[in-house]
Amino acid sequence: MSDTHYFVAAVLPQEFKQHIERYYSILKDALPFQRWVHPEDLHLTLAFLGKSGQEQLQKLVHDLNLLLQEKQAFSVTLHGLSTFGKVTSPRVLWCGIKRKDELFSIQKAVYNICTQNGYALDQRPYSPHITLARKWLSEEPFRENTPVASAFTEEFSYKIKIKEIAIYKTCLNRTPKYNPIHKFQLLT
């Protein structure tokens, strides 16, 4: 096994990725983070797997296919910006997702399949979000209620249709760095 990591995530529609890319220049000017997530790398994580052998991945693909072939596509609603880490110097800037039963149901089922396949997953409660940037750079403290953040929150309170789930492979030496190695279509 290499240092390659894998995760299972809801695939975000291309139109959302293009839409958010238009806001990146505004956000980047107002919110100085070290690394911004490439628009093609935007996703909604369901389970972080870490390292994996090919046999284990093949079994997971089989089991997730059985699980997801009967699941319906669903919508999620974006809900504001927030952070992880120190309030004044956060390590992650993210866009929240309003609670949606369908999302939590699929995440729980995916989580259970992953643990049954031998993956040691995070035990914390699921907190759905889309990571936008990492590592605050400014000497000035971060402020969540800036005019830019408020405008972003108002603009991004809309629904995204989730039609696919994927297993992604992390390729640290590439941009974009997340490569979907298997996609599962949800029923529409």
C-alpha cells in the first residue's frame, strides 16, 4: 500500500462547481486562506477511508453498488460559511449543509458498509459540509460575519441535486487532486 488515501463522497454537480468558482476571486480577496480547494475537488464527504488495499476496495465497490442501486437521488441545501479550528485563525473554511434526512440516511448506510469492510472510520457525529479553503494566513483575526461572508451566505442558500456517490482517490501530486475511481448512480 502507498500513502494514497480514499474517501466516499456525494458528487457535486458541475454547474455548482462552476458557480462557486466565480465567487472564489471575491472570497480569496476578502478571506486570506493559504490553500483554496480546486473547484473540481469540491465534494460532500460521507466517509473518509484512509489507506486501502485493492482487494478491500473491490469488495467495498461491490457492497456499495448493492446498497446504492436502490437509493433515490436527493437534494441538499447549502447554508452559510463556517470554520473548523481556532475562531480567530481557522484551519478550514467550509460551506454548511442544512439537515436533510435523506443525506443522513445514505451517510449512515455508507458508513456501516465501510466499517463492515474493515475501514476504521471517524467516530464523531456526521457534520456535512463542503470544504472551500484551508489555513488562515492573515495577522488579523478571522471574522465570520464579514460583508463578503454574509453575501456568500445569502447567495448560496439554494439546493443542489445529488445524483451520484463516488469513491475518490487522493493524488497529492496533481491538481485537481481528487480522482473518482468508481461512481454509483442514484435513481432519478
